[in-house]
Amino acid sequence: MTTALKRKPDKAGDNRIGARIAAIDWARVADDLDASGVARIEGLLTADECKTLAALYDNERGFRSTIVMARHGFGRGEYKYFAYPLPDIVAELRPALYAPLVPIANRWNEAMAIDVRYPQAHTAFIRRCHAAGQTRPTPLLLKYRAGDYNCLHQDLYGEHVFPLQVVILLSEPGKDFTGGEFVLTEQRPRMQSRAEVVALRSGDAAVFAVHQRPVKGTRGFYRVTMRHGVSALRSGHRQTAGVIFHDAK
């Protein structure tokens, strides 16, 4: 898998999240997503931004709910869903990442013979979600300690689902934790499942398929089912941010 961030020379304003997203090689992201259902983006967030987001976890204000995974059979560890209004970093990331992903999402749906198309602006898509009763925000922070893990799953939440999402690692592997690899699996018809481990550093992101993606076969495109999770931490603590573009019922 290639890295899809193309660095530009330092300029005034280049340290903004929007400028970093504009510098991403989105054609390469699309190629990686088409090939395997996941693309890695290096250095999406700065070290300070990672610390800022991670520090929010211990403040109960700003979250709508806390999920203890073991209570639901989801694995071990915790995660918290943000409430509206979203923190500034997340509020900037969500629409800025959505816009370049829309052409990929619409192309995928066309290939899979799914009639749904997505508007270019994230605000328009959120209005669609809210009109259908999906009004609860889905961006979240996840926290793992030694022995914690996240079972393979899909983040669907309702009728309206954007087919791509983003996870950002906020901790540094080898320093803050060991183990805890981000894992994806795909199940192709009449074939055994394939697993992929995505290596991330602090501030790196992975863009990946939420539910299904198209794969071209001898008779056209067919649908491959994707799931994602996190392997068990061997030591330390690991925090991530999840950017999901549809809201939940």
C-alpha cells in the first residue's frame, strides 16, 4: 500500500487541516481503495492536534454516550461518541475529507448497481440523514489498554450510509503501546476471507470501506463485504479518532 500524502513546500497557512487535506494525492487514494478497500494517509494530524483530541476523552462534556465494549460483546476497551457541536478539529475534518471522497463513493455505488448518489457538500448529506431520523453524530474517540481489542464489525447506524470512513491514530506505536494493529477483512463470494493489517504512526489515517466495495470480475463488478477491528494490545494505551460521515438513529 502506498502513502497518499504529497507534501508541499511550507507556506503561510499550510499547517491548517484543510491545506493538508488539499495536499493529499486523492487519485492515489482512489487507486488504493479500488485495489484493497483501504488507503493510508501519512501525517493527517500534527502531534499537537493528536494530543488535543486525545485529551478530550477524559472530559465527559462534549460526548453523547460512552460504550464499554465488553458489555455488548464488541471486544474490550471503550469509545465515546461526540455530541453536537463537534470539536473544532473534528468539525473541520469531517466535511473536508468528505468532499474528495464523494466521487469515489458515487463511482462505487454505480459499479455495484446501487441507485444512491451522494451530494458534494457534507451539510447536504447530513440534512438527508436528519430527515430520515438519523440525527445523532457518529465521530468518536476510542481508548484501549493492555489486553483490549475491537472485534471485526461495520459502522452502519441506519438507512443512509456513506460507504467510506476514516480512522486516525492518536498514539505512537512502540512508545505508547505495542500490539493493537488496525485490521481489515474482506469476504469475496465463494472464497475464504482475506485479512490486511494497516501500519499507522501517530497522526496517520486510514480511509476504508464501511460495508462493501466493488471488485471487477470476468462478468463485471461484484460486491465484497468488508469488516474492520483492532488486534489485542500487548502493553500500554492506544487512542484513535473515528470520522464517520453519516449520522445515527
